[in-house]
Amino acid sequence: MFNGVVQFFHWVNPAKDEESYRGWLWRPNEPNGGVFENCGLIERDNVHGLSDANCLRFEYFICEDDNNPCTAEINYSPESCDITGRYAVYFSPSTWQQARDYCVQQGRVLASLSDEAEVRYIRLGILKLDPLYNAAAYWVGLNDITTEGSWVWEGHPEMGVEFDVPIYGRWNPFEPNGGPTENCVELKIPPEGGLRGYNDVGCQWAKSFICEIKCQQRDFTVDDGFRLLNHALYSVQVSKLSRCTAACLKDKACQSVNLIPTGTAGAYACEINTLNQEEATGGDYVAQEGGIYAGTSGFPYYG
């Protein structure tokens, strides 16, 4: 881990041997062993931080692999676009660009979160993997790198950006506030009572990150004024058609959608259908005032 003489400790990995990696690590009243305790130790108790210890002690040890970031899958399945098999969490601190590039190398993209269910599922999964909140903020794909103030999801430009998801899917108070110096977004997942949601920060900071399978874009045939009946698997509330088709792309059972006005301006019911108009019986495809049908064929493929 690290070793030293008297008060000057350094990491055996020189890439981490900077002051920023030292000052916050010690337990209370540590280091305190002087010339007799020259090696670092993580104690097996509930007090966070490091102690200096005699290097001759017999203890368990921890190795790390610089070439392979530490990862934990949230029920990850490479053949599923369902919420229960789409995400992987990486606990190796990386800049936003490094996180993005690593996700792409793995055939994934930085996570884009389009509804409350996704954000809550990720939070609960992370709590199981990291119950002590060692990492309370994670890079996601949201950024305004290309155009200041125009927030887009990396890998999912068709989704658009809306922050109406309760509790976990909205900006933290007074965010975004960084202007041109803070173009990347972290999702905060702190203990109950802490600030949670999106925060814009500088892309150069090293953070844990979340990748997801990229469900590739499919072509939709749009038919205004129509609706497919009797084949809806479920319904979600959206504000426009692109959000509805984005929800379809993330569910491998979806073959078409209906966008139905709710009577409230800017609010629609998005019905996720298991069949498209060509596969359904003729009587199921009917006129719907103000409605929009969008259908596709075939199952999504995965990249």
C-alpha cells in the first residue's frame, strides 16, 4: 500500500504519490508510530482511515490492477436491454472522458437515465455494492461539452433532456451553475438526507462511473392520429414522442408505441406495445384523435 520513514509516507504506486492522496486518509491521531511503524494498514473495524504499523506484522493484504478498473455489475446481462440487466458500475476513479472511452471499449456507453425507475434501480444496486458510500458521486453520460447550456446524453441524443423525475432524477438545488468550466454531470447518491440528483462539475475530476448497454437505434414508422389497441405492456408518462420511442428502445419486448394526450399540456401517456401494426389484427389499429402511433419491426440488437 504505502510506506515511509517517520512522517513522510508515499504510495508504492508513484502515480498516486501526491499530497492529495495523503492528507484525508488517516484515522484520528494517526500516524503515531514514529520510526517503528513505517507501513500503512487498514484496520478491520468501523473507523474509516489508515494507521501506520510495523512492517513486520502478519496481516491480510490488498492488490490492485492498474490495467483493469474495478467493476461491479448490477445483474449485468450482455443480451438484455431490460432495466435488470443493463448497468455496470466502475469504482476506479476516472475523468469523464476516460470513463466514456472505457465504456465504449467495453461495448457500452456512459449511463443515460430516462425515467425514475432507472435512477432508483441504480441507486439501490449501488447501495448493495457500496453500503458505506465510499463513492457518493458517479459520472453519467449527461454533458454540454459541444454547446454550453445544451445538455445531451452521450450515446443517446434521441432522448432529449428533462429533469422532472422525483428525488433522484433532477438537478440538485442551484444546479447547473458551473458555466463553461463545468460541462460534465455526476449523479450524487449519498446517504438519506443528503443532496441527491445531478450536479455539473469539471470533466477533469476523477470519479466512479456507470456504464450501460447501448440499445441501438431502430427506425420507427410514425402515423399521426392512430393507436394500436390491446397490446400495451405498460404505460409511462412522457412529454414528447422522442421520450416515448427512447423508452421503447430500452425494452426488448417493445415493438411499437402509442403517444396519447392526457389533457394536460406537455403531458402524454406512452404505451409500450408488444406487437406492431403489421403483426396485430386489423381491428386493433384504430383512429385516435391527437394520438401518435410509432412502430418498428424486429428486436433491438446490442452494441
